Amino acid sequence: MAGNLPLKIKGIQALLTLRGLPPTKHPLISVLNITALKEQPRNVDLLVTTDFYFIGMSRSTQACLKMKYGHQEYDFDKGLMKFIAPGRVFSFHPDRLEEIALSGWLLMLHPDFLWNHPLALKIKQYEFFDYSVNEALFLSDSEEQTINGLFGNIAQEYSTNIDKFSQGIIISFIESLLGYSERFYQRQFITRQISHHGIVSQLEALLEKAFSQEVLEANGIPTVKDISAQLNISPNYLSGLLKTLTGNSTQQHIQEKIIEKAKEKLIMTNLSVNEIAFELGFEYPQSFSKLFKTKTNISPLEFRKSGRFLS
């Protein structure tokens, strides 16, 4: 498949047909109880991209279904949730289909289903739709029960006769599902502190190296995308993690490092403010001065005159 362009799939029914799954009862939404499927999904080994959202919760007792999302490959051997936004590239790789033992749910949601509802805009603000597969949400037993219940409520309403109340009721359950998912992600950032604090330490080391004069002159000010790539973490996941553990986003960490280095140069050297700005990778000194004053409430020159250091 290397080098192949992804197959663009429009509409939920088109994907269900491709995978040999039961037809949808509504063109803009489908919910599947994976446990209750009578037939295994059809083996389709290709990259795809769709125009709708995926929200999935799954567990497998046998690691025989692999999913590739971006450049990551993941086994369905633990209870977890995954979120995929429209336009993302992914693929499924079933292997030894007769041995698959999956359980869980899969919700497919077209943005048009949310038309004229506040969730149509709010759903785009949930950062976990941009997380990588290896940044999936790992559920505790009690959390899994909560999510199972919400999926069950959606499925029950979806399976009844569609009427003028159905859309609003289903959307309310989806809002709860997303709200709980956000809460559980925040819990995950905290309860996996050993690995996550390791990431914070790696971040600090990367920033220290990035702001060494030699690297800074060669590469300029590091971006959130640069730092995330070096940590093998998606930008949104890294910022979400840092906000929970430190209160600052990745961008704010980068800016704090800039201010720290600027203060050192203002106190320990005779370089002009413009020279310091250029050494720190700024194309325009005015941008440096504006950032410095925003972060410290005084200008670079005022800081130098005050004689304060790393305050």
C-alpha cells in the first residue's frame, strides 16, 4: 500500500458496504454492537478517509485485528476508546479472521446529523479527535461500564422508530459520551504520571537543546509541531497532557524558555535588545519585545535596568 492514495469514502453506508457490515438505519448515523455482529467484517486492506466521525470502544481477547492510523499500528487487545475525525487517513488489517474475538461499540456520525445544534461546533473543539492511535483512551472497569451504558442508550434510540424526538435524544447521549471521554482523558493524564512526567522531563531537555545558540541559529525557534514530533506525540495530546500536569500548554512552555534565555542575556551580556531578539530566533525585534512585556509586564530594557535575574 506504500505510496497509494487513500480511498475517499463519502457516506456511512458506503463504508459499511465496503466492510460487509449491516446497513445503517439512518444515512447520517450508525451504531454497531461489535459483540452482536453475526459475521466478521470483510477483509479490506487499503487506506481510507471518510467524511464522518468515528467513536469506538473495543476489547479483544486475541490480538488478531490491527488498525493503522497515520503511521501508527495498534492491536485491539485492551479495552480502549478511539476517536477519528473526518478527513483522517486510517486502515484496518484483519488477520486470522476466524479467531477474532472483539467486543465493544462503533459509532459513525456524519457532521450533518448535528446541523443547527451547538454540538456541531463544539465537537470540533474536542482535541482527542486529533490524537494518535497510541494515545487512545484506556478505560478502567467502572469507566467502561459508563461508556457501555451510553453506547447502549444510543443504540436503543437508534433502533426504535425514528421520529421528531430521536435526533435530539441521540445527540444528548453523544454529548454525554464526549463529556465523559474528556473527563476520563484528564484522569488518564494524572494516573499515568510516571510515564507522563517522563515526557515532561524529555520536553525540558529538548527545549534546553533547542535553545542552545548553535541549534537556535540553525533551526530557529522550535514549534509545537517540531517538539511533538521529537517526542513521538501528537501536538494536541502533548498540550492536553502538559495543561493537566503543569497548567501550561506546549506553546506556553516554549515561550517561558524564550523568556528565561532572554533574561539571562539581558543581565549577563551587553547585547542590545535587537541583538538578543535575533539570537533568540526572532525575525522582528518588535515581536520579541512584545512577547517579553506580555510575559513579564515590563519591557526588556526596564528588566535590564531593574537588575532582576530570572524573576
